[in-house]
Amino acid sequence: MKTRILSSLAMLPLLLVIYYGGYPLMLACFLVGLIGVREFYRGFEVLDIHANYPVALVAIVSLYLIHLSKIILGYMQNEWMMFWFFGVILLSLLTLFQIEKRKLEDAMVTITGIFYVVYFSFHVQLIASTQHIFIWLVFLTAFGTDIMAYFSGYLFGKHKLCPKISPKKTVEGSVGGTLGSMILCGLFGYFVLPQFMIHCMIIGALGGIISQFGDLTASIFKRKMGIKDYGKLIPGHGGIMDRFDSVLFTAPMVYYYIVLVLK
């Protein structure tokens, strides 16, 4: 417990990065994708599945170059993003031409890692470029749900939520996490975005549910891989993927709520 608390304090500089945004936040998102996808691929090596990390490296660099070009030029045709999708799938499948070396699973995991880790985490940057203030809702829902679910489960937990996926999670913890997320986001809306308070609460409720799906999805991957943590980068927390697994799901949800509902 002490190690986890100290590790959490060590991550406080992340709050400054989120607050100031701009290029520091873009670099942080880039590094999360870069390190996270590497951890994800290493997990599959236990199953003798070897994803193509160079393809992921090309994918993440090109994705952020496209985004950076849009920021500098002020406009970028959507076709460039569609071209990126095409390029990712094409390069991943072309690795199968090494037919005696590569398995079908190698290409599939390569594609999955790029979209699941790199593209999903990229939505944090998309939110920052669209409505920066809303970026706080991503982390309030992701980390707020995690914290409130932990204490709710500790105090009231009796009924197992998904015992075959994550034995320690309870229904009571899940409900408490969702309610906690909604309350935290509601308070954020009340003090910071009063005109969007109801929307903040809706985002909190949806995010509380989605973030738990993200956490459980990461647990499924780890259970299938036969590993406890994706890495050891953050003492007491594991790797980047262990800390940001729920963010991967909440960031796209918040972004699409903004562009589809609020705009």
C-alpha cells in the first residue's frame, strides 16, 4: 500500500502536464502510446505471438505527425486520417509475407495493439485540441472510478462482479465507482463548467461504466497472457498499460460525446 501511495504521488507532475496542455501533453500522449503498445506486445510473447513493433512505431509517429501538421497549418483533410487507417492495416498484413516466420496471430495482434493502445490514447490529444478543459473529465472518470470502486468494494463489497476475470472486483464496488465518477464530474461541472454541469454528470456516469470495461478488458488480456502486470515501470502499479488501461476507453467516449452531443 505504501509503495502504491508513493508511486501515485510520483505521478502528480502529470496534473501539470494536463493543466498546461500544448506540446508537453502531446509528448506525454505520444510516450504513453509508444511505451504502452510495447508492453502490450511483450505480453503476447509469452504465448509465442510476436507482434511487429516497427510497424507500430511507424504508425504512432505518422499519426502524431498528421496531427501536428493539422495544428501548424490550421486545417487538414480528413482523408489523411483515413489514409493512416489504411496504412496501418496494410503494413500489418504485409508482415505476413514472411510466411515461414510470421503467424496470422502476429499480424492480428499488431493491428489490435495499434488501435487499442495508440489510437485510443490519441483521443486524449484530440480532446485537448478540441475543448481542452474537458480533458479533466477523462481522468476524473478513469481514476475517480478506480479509487471510488476500491473503497466501495472494500467497505461494502459482498457480491463478485466478474470472478473469472477479476476476482477482487465486486458489484458494490462497481456501483460505487460509477456513482463516485458521476459525483466528481458533477462537482467539476458545478465549479468549472456550470453551463455544462448536467453533461458533466452524464459523462461521469457513462465514463464510470466505460472505464470499468477498460479495466476488465485489460484484465482479460493479462489473464489470457498469464501475466500479473504489463510492466514494472511504475512501482506498485505495474506498467503504463496497468495505470492507463481505463483511460484508453474513457478518452474516446469523452471525445465523441463532445463532438457528437455538445457541438
